[in-house]
Amino acid sequence: MEADANAISEQDLINKVITPSIPSAWEMHYHLQNLHLKTCIQDIIEPLTVIEEQVMKQASFAQQQSQQKNKNFKNPCKLHHHTHEWDDCHQNPKNAERKDNKTGNGQGKTEHNGHSREQRRTERSSCPS
């Protein structure tokens, strides 16, 4: 029996060892790039490195997103997918910052030329047509 009889070709190595060992997260990219059809190991090393980097970036981004969603707010805003406290929401009528920026009497009746909305409404309705 010759020493070459026990040797495995690169194609067999790719088909029997490398392809079955590809992580499931890489499989789609691996097959789309037809790396399983390559006959030389050198032809698949660089594309596999690129696939690994892409998958790691996607996993890192997904992890960051889940960490942002998992922040434990005491009272999360239900209007904006729990991304901040309800007390800090710009749509919260009791928001302290909103009150500081609001002009008028604080009851939603802003002044215009010294008249409230209600006074302007009555003035309009009393005007002759």
C-alpha cells in the first residue's frame, strides 16, 4: 500500500470536512458563493474570513439592539417602543421640560394678542357676516 493511498485530496477535504463543519449562521453565504464547489482550499479561505466578519457584525448589532430594548425603565413610554421613560417623553403632558418650553397659561389656551382661544372663538362667532 502506497503512502499516497491514504492521502486525501483537497476536494475531498472540502466536501467531507470543511463543508459539514460550517456553522449554521454561515451556511447561506457559504452556498451562495458556491464555496462548497471549490476544489482548492486557498480559494475558500478568504471568502470564509469575510463571511465570518459579516456574521460577527450582524451578531454584534443584534446584541446592541437587544441591550437597548432590555433597559429597565421604571415607567417606560408605551408610545415609542419603551425607548425612554414616560416622564421624559415629549408627548407626556406632565413632562417638566415641555412645561418650561410652553408659552401661555399652561392649560393649552395660548394667548394671542392678549386673548385666549375661547375669547377669539366668541369674537369670531359674534362678528356679523
